[in-house]
Amino acid sequence: MERENRANNGEDERDVESEGLLDGKEIERNWSGISEKNMTCREPLLVKRVNTTSQIAIVGSNVCPIESLDYEIVENELFKQDWRSRKKIQIFQYILLKWAFALIIGLGTGLVGFFNNIAVENIAGYKLLLATDLMSKDRYFAAFAAFAGCNVVLAIAAGALCAFIAPAAAGSGIPEVKAYLNGIDSYSILAPSTLFVKIFGSILGVSAGFVVGKEGPMVHTGACIASILGQGGSRRYHLTWKWLRYFKNDRDRRDLITCGAAAGVAAAFRAPVGGVLFALEEAASWWRSALLWRTFFTTAVVAIVLRAFIEYCSTGNCGLFGQGGLIMYDVSSAQASYSGADILAVILLGVIGGILGSLYNFLIDKVLRIYSIINEWGAYFKILLVITISLLTSCCAFGLPWLAQCQACPTDSSVSCPTVGESGNYESFQCASGYYNDLASLFLNTNDDAIRNLFSTSTKKEFNISSLLIFFVAIYFLGIITYGIAIPSGLFIPVILAGACYGRLVGRLFESVSELDTGLYALLGAASFLGGTMRMTVSLCVILLELTNDLLLLPLVMLVLLVSKTVADSFNKGVYDQIVKLKGLPYMEAHAEPYMRQLVARDVVTGPIIMFSGIEKVGTILHALRTTGHNGFPVIDEPPFSESAELCGIVLRSHLLVLLKGKNFSRERVISGEEILQKYAAFDFAKPGSGKGIKLEDLDIDDEEMDLYIDLHPVTNASPYTVVETMSLAKAAILFRQLGLRHMCVVPKSQGRPPIVGILTRHDFMPEHILGLYPHIKPHKRF
């Protein structure tokens, strides 16, 4: 749990006499509101505890159970010594390992994407084939029992994996990856157990017929693979190769996870360029040209891996995965000429997509709040909810096609009608020979095949308007109530399905005056709904073009995305931004809120600050570590070590623990940094991966050592980022986010005062904190 170091702004605190009130358990009791599904940060009790050793007041104010990541380079003497001593061969090893890891991430993510597709196609295929065979024998009840039974068994397996092994694997995973790349270390979101459940839970959930996709979970999967590679080795598994130690820092892990997120999109949609743009536009909060090269290389490797396996499976031995190459929904055969009436129809699609998308996000927010309450009741209630949604989905998928009328098969001899033993546009369901059920062709298929049917060109009247309307309403609301249950679930496919459905519906309404094929209208409808829910433009445009292989439709896709995003932004935020907020993750936005311009940096720092001298008593340090959970402490030099009190820098909690563990103490208050530089290397202070690292309980310091001194200068970051106390809070927030900071020092404007006013962390920039301090400020809505 992270409780960052703050400064006093005159707030009233409550004196508490109890010794050790600020230990971990007491903080947990004071801190309300964190659960697996709704990790909301709220204000705890302000508690003041006076350090009897150094007379420093310690306040556990504004704490949050969510850690921030150390993206900043700690430029202390050990780091500088290590950098000066590095040889060219070591720098070459470091660069080579970055590219090697990018290659491994691409290979691993591509293999997982291929495995997911094969597994889903075959499991769902056998399930649907069983139901179809029973239907052909007029055993309707048995067909429903088999269909619903298979779905429930698969759903229970997926729900049990999430509920008992890795609760963090539930949902899409994109909001968590986005938050991590913003600097938030949410618990266990990238753990190996999460990766395992994400892969197999996604396969089981999609195969169970839920209105979910495997595309969102693939982004999370790619990020998990990258995170495991970036742990810097493992003593437990004897991976102690010294080259791996270069990645024992959050900056390089962040770059690898960005590559993993891009690879996930490339594997899910077979869209390598779209994957890079997705990482740039939606996932990453920090970008540079070198990262662009490595990300592009990673997605290119994914595309090569997928292409190789598609060629291997082209004979049909691997299910339906290999039939279509890298283009999942090819619409290039349709004529993409359009007139003024088509432009008006596209604008109408954009407006509809914006309105429906914003409503979709609003309803998902309400449903997730309800589910968070249910999920807090325990794992068995999570599974019960999964079973309930599975039965409801099965009833809709099997029951609603009975409302549709049978239609005569087309006379075109090139198509197979009705479709028997495979996926296709013409499912017979209860119809006689020579007829098909258009609604069953959408419901009794995998989600990918249903999209393929909706995108199909030159089949203008294949689906009745009434069937499209029924399917749209069902998919729209099933997608809303399914997201948030304890299974890995992506939002891309439900949104594309619903959007393609009302897009094709609009195409049918405009068919008398339009030159565009109804399949192209379905694509534009999917684009409008994606823009209305996710609020992405460039990446979605490229992903859709790579999916459908129709570059001629580029102007219309751009137009519909811009219109839908503009309309939807007038109502609420994108779905991933809403989920991040709902989970209580302290996400730093790219822009500052307007009310921040009314405040300056010193206005939001709280609580008496805890500082150390450059040469400090062991007992003082140990007491501060025991009674607080602060991650960073300012280090001040005072006479006789400097002419006046001055800010030496910031020392991290983890570095203090390493120093105390090594017991490099002295009896006199003298500078002994040279001994520490000779005893330690920079990698001794490197951040551990998923391991625990040194804890306070691991220290063995006796009473005699408490009065000894330790020199903090060698491990103090001598160049922390500082802002003057009168800087606009809006400007400070933008700097904090763009630099990827964990601590920002606020220094006084005038001389003759203490050298530091306070420390800002990301929690100080959160609206809940600022508006809690200044309730009279009215936040303005941003459009």
C-alpha cells in the first residue's frame, strides 16, 4: 500500500495517542473501499503521530492502496558510477536484448492468438454441430438442452478460473493495461496466473456463446507476456543471466508492455499497423520514436507468425481459422462508389453511433456498479451470475430465431443453402429443405462468423429488416449485461456486431437511393458504434481497413468515426475511461481540468512532511519506515555539511531498506559515501520484478545500532523534478503526466524558508482530493 509523503497546508488533524496506530492493519481499517471489481480510493481518517525521536509529525493522510510506478531515472551517485563504468559491449547487449524481447513478445503473442482462434472455432463448432444435428431430426428440446448445457459447462469453467485463480483476469484488461502504462501498478494485473486465466478463460467464455470477444483479452495477454519477460530474471526458476538485470526497472518494463499491447491487437484483428496505432492513441501515455520502431517490429512478427500458421491450416485441418488469410472480413469485392445520398446516410450513421455508443457506455457503467456489489459477496455468487447470464444468452440465441420466418434459398449455385456442417450465411434451423432462417444464421454461429455474415456483400435481402432489428436489440443489451461478469470479455466484438447490424439496417432503408452495398453499410455502422463507445479514430480506422481490405472506403470510415466521436463526446467519456474511473484507478489525463487553473501547487499538498538529514540516525529512519508507508523522503543537508539548509534530493523507501539491510553504519556523523559506493552496485538497488524484495520485517537491527548514523547521499536522487510553489496546478499536472513522475517536489519561492514545501504525487491531482479540499470550486464539464 502506498502512502506518499506530503506537506502541511494547515489542515486540522486528529491527535491519536495509540502507539503504532499507523501500522499496516490500522491503515487497512481506516482505508475503505477496495475490492476485486471496484478498487475505489476514498479519503481516510487524518491521523497525526508525533515521532518522539526527531519530533517530526507523521500524517497518514490521503493514502491509497494502489501503487505508482517509478518511471523516473534515479540519478544518484551509484547510478552515475554504474553508467560511467559501462562498456560498449554492455550497451550493445542492452540494445540487443530490447530487440530480442520484442521478437519473443511477437512470437508468443502470435502463437497465443493462433491457439485462441483454433480452440474457439473447434469448441464452438462441435457445440453448434451437435445442436444442428438434433434440430435436423426434429428433436428441438434435446437440441436446446445440448446447446444450453454446453454453454453452461463452458461458462462455469471460465467463471471458476476467474473467481478462484485470478480475479484480475475478468473483463477486457485494456483499462488495466492503459492504467499501468499511465504509471499505476494495480495489484496482480500482469501476473503469470492472470495470463493463464486470460488465455483459457477467454477461449471458454467465447466458446460458451457469450456476447463477448477475445480481442480485448488478447491485448491484456500480450501485455502479460511482455511483463513476464521484463521481470529481469528469476532466482526461483534459476533465470539469473546477468543480461536480464538491465530490465529491473519500470521504464523498460513499460516499453515492453507497450509492445505487448500492440502485439495483442495485431494478433486479435490481424492488423499490425492498427496495433501500433492503438498503442499510440489509446494505451500508451508516453511515447518516443525508438519505441515506435520496436512496436512496429513486434506487430510485424505477429503478422508473420499468423500468416505462417494460416498457410499451414489452409487445408481446413485447423478448423475455420485458416480460411480467409490475414483479412478476416473481406469486403473488397463490393463497389465502393457513393453519391450525395450516401454521404447523408453515413452522417446519419455517425449520429446514431454516437448516441447509441454514449448510451451503451452509460448503461455499462450502471451494470458494472451493480455487479461490483454482487461480486463482493464471494466467488460462488460470481459463478452464479455467470450461469444466469449464460442461460439468458442461450435462451435468446435459441428462442429468438423462432420469431423469424423461413426464407427461400437463393438460386445462385455458388452458395450452399442451407448450410450444413459448417458456418455460413444460410442456417436451416427449423426450416424445410430449400429454406433458411436468417435470424438463426446470426445467432447460431460464432461471433466472428456472425460479423462475417453481416459484412457479406452482394446479399442485399439476405436478412429481413425485422430480423436485423431483433438481433440488434438482443446483442445490444446482452453485450451490456455480459460485460462485468467473472469471465475474460472483450468489448470490440459485441460493439462491432451491434454496429454492423444497425448499419445493415440503415442500408436496407436507403437501398432505393443508395449506391453502396448493404455489406459496406454494415462496416460503416460498426465503425460508427466503435467510435461512439471507444472514442478512438485513427487506430480504429486503420484496424477496420486492415480487417476488411477495402481502402476505397477510407473517406467514409474517417467521416463516420469523426461524426460519432463528436456526438458521443457531448454526453460522456469513452468506455475504457469510464471503467478506469469506476475501478478507482488514479489515472492522469493528458489535459488538466479547467478548475486546476484557479489553484497553485502549494494549495493541494497536505500533511506535515517527513524529511531526513543527509547523514541520519538509523533509529530515525527505522521509525519513519515503521510508522508510515511513504515511498519517497526528501533529504536535506544542513550546516556543517552545507552553508544553509538545502534540498539534497529524494531517497526511495526501497533504497533505504537495502542500506539498512547492509548495515553500513558509522558511530560519528560523518560522510561515508565512498564506502557505500565500493560495497554496492547500482543493480543492488534495482526494483525487483514480481518478487517481494526486501521488507521491513527482514531487517535485524538491535538497540545499539539505533543510535548509529548512515550516509544517505550515495542513494539519494540528487536531481528530482521540482516546481515552484506558485506554479499553476494545471501546469504542474501536465508536467507530472508527460514526464511519468511518481514524486514532484514543491519548493518555496522565497529564501529564508525550509527548502521544500511538500511533495506532489498523482493522488494530489485527482479531482476527489482537490474538490475535497476546496468544495466551493465547481468543476466544469469538458466537451
